[in-house]
Amino acid sequence: MSDAVLGGIDGCVTTFAIVSGVIGAGLNPSVAVVLGFANLVADGFSMAVSNYESARAEIEQNESLRASERQHIETVPEGEREEIRQIFASKGFSGETLESIVETITADERLWIDTMMREEHGVSAVERNPARAALTTFAAFFMVGLIPLLPFLLPGVGAGLQFSLSAVLAAVMFFSVGAMKSRWLSKPLFRTGLRTLLTGGTAAGLAFLIGYVLRELFGIALA
């Protein structure tokens, strides 16, 4: 979910920012299509690779931590057993119940290591699949980022209407992806959707402003 949400948000923000910059600069709408599709492929690929490397780094770090915990269990088992005891004592367990938990966990090395990874290092037993994370990121980036470009593919539609339609579609996508993010973060749907919409809208507004200012400064010819 997180890979799809982040990819979708970034795809829509960057693509609509390009659209806004092009329109603000008064360039031909076809420029928005060219730059937009270039962004979808190149930036989407870059983000996917970055996410792949991030997931790989997490796995390698977790493997290193697991190896360290395994070594500690082999060399100082009593110390590691005491850590388990203290962890569950802090959760309110005591007496025979506590000792039973300690014995159950320390009787299985994998469970013992998993417990230490989760409780001591805050690492989940479920790891991200790097290839899946990369593909999900790219797919979400491309599909959501494509939406603001669709009006510019309509024949016989003026640039003003194309941009208006693009802005409406982008706003819908910003809010929708933000609403999806609310489920991932367990935050209020409307508030998270609105925050994402404001963030994307601000980025697009800045891009439009920069395009307009540069047009005025350098005398870029209107489309």
C-alpha cells in the first residue's frame, strides 16, 4: 500500500507541475504532453529503482541484525534470555506466566530471534519484496501521473479547457490518493485527502508561477 500511495502522489504531483509550468510559460500544450510522458517514464523508473534499493538495504540491514542476535544467543544465552524476561515483564507479565513465556520463546531459536528483532529493534518479521516494491511504485507513478495528461490528448479542444480539465482530474487524483493514504496511516480520510490536495495544488501553483515569470522575463512567445 505504501509503495502505491507514494508512487501515485509523486506521479501526479510531478506530472501536473510540468503541465502547470508549460501552461504558465505560454508554451504549446504539446510540450506538456512530451515532457509529461518523458517524466512518467524517466522519473517513474528512477523512483522505482530508488525504492528497490531502499528495500534491498532494509533486507540487508535486517539480515545483519539477525546474524548479530543469533551470535548473542550462541555466546551469551543467559543474557539474551534475561532480555526476553525483562521485555515481557515490562508488559505486565510475572511469576509462572512470565517464566512460561520465556521458556516457550527461548526454546525456538527462530522465534527467539524474531522476538528480539521485533521488541528490541522494532523490525517486522514481514519484509518488503524489492522487485514488487519497485514495480508497484512504477505502476502507480505511471497510471496516476498519466491522468492529468489525458485532456491534452483530446483533439480539437482549446488549451484553456485542456488545462482546466487537467486541473480537475489532478485534484480528484490528489484527494483520492490522499484518502488511500489515510487508511495506511490510520488518519481521518477527509483531512488526509485535503492535505494531499493542498500539497499537490501548491506544487502546481508554484510551477505555473515560475513558468509565467520566466515567460515575462525572457519574452517567451505565446502558443
